[in-house]
Amino acid sequence: MRPSFILRRPFVVVTSLGNPEPHYAMTRHSVGHEMLNLINGSKWETRPNISKNAKIMIHPELKNVMLLKPGCYMNVSGTVVSPVWQRIKENLGKQGHNVRLICIHDELSKEAGQFQLRYGEVSSRGHNGLRSVVGHFGNDFFRFGVGIGRPDDKKNVADYVLSKMPRNEWEKIVWDVSPKLNDVIEMLAKADTVELKNGKLVGK
């Protein structure tokens, strides 16, 4: 008699990197949180008692996708993301799920309305949130960089990333980048295998 195997769906954790809301809401450095807010519609349910330092949301119909929003400052993001991610990997990995993590973050090297998807052992480009995450559990995750552009005066990068996004920049992100993020999450949640080819996610 042949052994039977149950192919379980992938499980995707979508986390955003940013500074605490509401004080830093709509700032460029916290654009990851704003992107997560766009995903989080009325049907998403907050799950208490999973993490006291993060907001965790589950959709009743999309049972293999979890949204994770850290409530800490950017440069210590790994201390919040890591325990949740390790718990998911341990519990669902043992059940046969292919667990995947994608971090949404701001990206200085891309203009507003642009994005970049990367994976694995790539440079954090000085991003303290990514550095913190990598420092806690390595590079085995996807990075969705949302373009915020660079200031004309490179000396004022810190002030620039902590400033509020102008309406025209935010509208570009909403219309041009948000749909692409949704496509990536859908692919990660459905495809048995995924790989990056020339910056594009390909699934089978």
C-alpha cells in the first residue's frame, strides 16, 4: 500500500516595518505600516494573546495569510518579528506547511510609485529595521521595498524619512504599488514553489 501525503498550502506572514502609530503615521519611514493598513480591510480580525508588542490580524477566508504589525521602533523590529515568526515556523512547519515571510519597508533607492522585491542574502542598504530582522533570524525572507525617493540634500536623510508623505507621493503608492504588493502576497499564498527572476516573482 502506498503511503499517502497531504500537500498543505503555504502559510504567509506579511509584516511591516516602521515606527509606532499614531505618532509616526504617514511618515515615509513608516510607509510599510501604511501599506499593511491598505491590506487590512473590515474583514480582518485582530488576534490578541499572540504578541503583546505587535498587532496580528487573520482573515476568516484567507486562513493561510497573517498580517503582523510591530508596535516598536524601527531599529528593534527584529525583537518583535522574530518570536512570532519562529513560533509560526515551528508549529506550521511541523504540520507540513511551506511557511514564508515578507517584510514591507521603505526604500530610498526607488522613487515614489516604484517598488523592489528581493530575497535572501542581499544588502540591507543601511535600513535599520531590516538590519534588526536579519540580526535576529537571518536572510530567509522576502523584502518588498516601497519607493520613497531620496532628499535633494543627502545630509538630511533622517529628517526626510521621518517627514510626512505629500499627498501626490502617497497617491502614487496607493495606485501603482499597492496592487503589486497584493499580487505578490497572492502568489506567495498559492504557489507551491516560488522564485525571483529579474525582480519578478514566479510561482508554480
